[in-house]
Amino acid sequence: TGSGKTLAFGLALLARTAGRRADAKRPLALVLVPTRELAQQVTDALTPYARSLKLRLATVVGGMSIGRQASALRGGAEVVVATPGRLKDLIERRDCMLDRVTVTVLDEADQMADMGFMPQVTELLDQVNPDGQRMLFSATLDRNVDLLVRTYLNDPVVHSVDPAAGAVTTMEHHVLYVQGADKYATTTEIAARDGRVIMFLDTKHAVDKLTDHLLQSGVRAAALHGGKSQPQRTRTLERFKTGHVTVLVATNVAARGIHVDNLDLVVNVDPPSDHKDYLHRGGRTARAGESGSVVTLVLPNQRREMTRLMADAGITPRIAQVRSGEAELSRITGAQAPSGVPVVVTAAPKERSGRGGGGAFMGRGTRRGGGAP
């Protein structure tokens, strides 16, 4: 449901910490995560339980005011949820010390390795209480993650879930063969469907370009990638969750940890580079027993690589050759022709007034005018 794994370690961590008070700058429990989004989601999931146990929670991530985070730590926080870079900055500023941390959780450890955080992670683990408990959660135990296990976990107990469980039975997998010249038109028609969709692309530039194109075509789209500030990323996700925006165009930053109710379609506009990325991207749909489809658009020169990737993921997809405007594309994805009337996604009333319900306010005309994109 988006909080299952978080509560699996979070409730134990809170129960272990309950009844103790942290001194200024000296937290008692630490959760390390690779992205700001995941930090926010972990914080949101744990906050109600921490509150009832009278435990103070601080979230420490880049892109937000370091001064405010430092004062939260100075005021005393029993539990810190952090991304490695910002936590390291606060330690260097002497605003945080980890010597009293007795429970440490590394969440999505393999993604931290992929993002190059390993040197920072090991530096932080060297500072926590050596007699404390350490837990590591990872999709895989390769690429330096096994090194963490060997170095930092004493006599570890391993629990693993069958990797094939990544491809849940309520999920349909489609590989759509498209021609290069028709790929953008096909993507646009899928985006114009009724209902929400996440579209994954490889680069920030490609994400921004497609988002602009969709807005010009009449589709309420928003971009999510690492080049956006944290408040922008949070706002974009909120708009997508409330339906104010119907298409989230994203890089892999959105593939992990993000949970949106009733999301029934994920589209790989650019095929992922390996099967684990495929399962994480696809895992944004068909959650908590709901059904969903993952559609991957594949150009002629990508077919062989895609066949290998699907075999690695243990998936037998349905394969179809499609073109924009065809009934087959609509049948599989719900694609339809966009309105062609440019839209501007403006702030929802709740964002403007700071309270009140959601709802979509659309401005017409160029995407420059009428509110923040």
C-alpha cells in the first residue's frame, strides 16, 4: 500500500526508542534513504505513531532549509529520517552527532549504491553506536550492498522475498513496437487517455520536452525529476495524487517508493536499462491488490535488448505492433486524440488559500501565462 515495508521496520524502530529522550543534536534512531521523496514518505508513514509515543521526528534532506533542520536537531529529535548528503553536511557543521544512534535502517540500499552514495553511507555507519541494531532493505544484494552486509551487519538474519513476486499477477505487461517517427504521436495519445498515467523517460531534458509538448497538446501533465526543487517535487506529486494533473512525466527518481492510489497505467516511453528498473517502475501500479498495466514503447533497434530484459525479469509480455490513431493502441492503453487546446496547470484552490478542497483550474492560452507550471 505504500507504507507496508516502512511500518515493518518503522514500528519496531519506534517501539525500541519509545520512553527515551534524545539530547540536543544526538538522535537515537536513524533511517537512511536515497531520495527526498522516499524520506518524505517514510516521515509521513511514521509521524502518527511517533506522535502517539511522544517521539520527535526530524527529516533531513537536501533542497530544504538546512537552518530549520539544524534547529530541529538542536531541539532534540529521537528519530532522524535522512538522505546521506544532507546528514553529512549537518554533521560537518556540528549540528548532529550519531554516537547515540542504537537503531539504524538503510532503506533501498541498492539504489543508494547505484546513485553513488556508498562512500557517504559507510562514513555515516562508522559513526553510529557499534553495539546498536542495523537493518538493511534492498531489492538486490549485489553491487557493493553485499559489502555493506559483510562490514556492518553482525551475524545477520536474512529474510528474502521471491524475486518473481515483483511481477504481481494483477499486472499486465505489454511491449508495443513503434516506429521512431510515430513514437511522439503514440505517446501523446496514450497521455490523453481518461485516467492517470506515469510516463518514464531517461533524462531530465526529455522529461521537460515531453511535458511541454503534452501541455501544448491539451494534456494536463507535470514533470518530476532531480532538477526540480523539493517544494516543486512535493507539489507536483500532490497535484498528481489529487487528479489536478493526470500525467506525471518522470525520470527514475519516481520509480522508487512513490505510492499513488488507483494508478492503473505505467508507460516506459524510454525502456529501462535493466530488469530491476523495469520492476520498480512497473511497481507503481497494481499495488495493494489493484490491477494495472505496464506498457513499454520499443523502437526496432531496441527489440533484442527488450526481449532479454523481459526474460531476466521473468515476464512474458503481450507484444503488439501499434501506430497512433489505431484502435489496437486504444484497446491496450485507452489512448485517444488530445484536444489540441493548450493548457496551463495552475495552483489548485487548496494551494492558493492554504486550505479547502482540490479541483482543477485550467487556464487556456500559452503555457507561459496563467500561473506556475
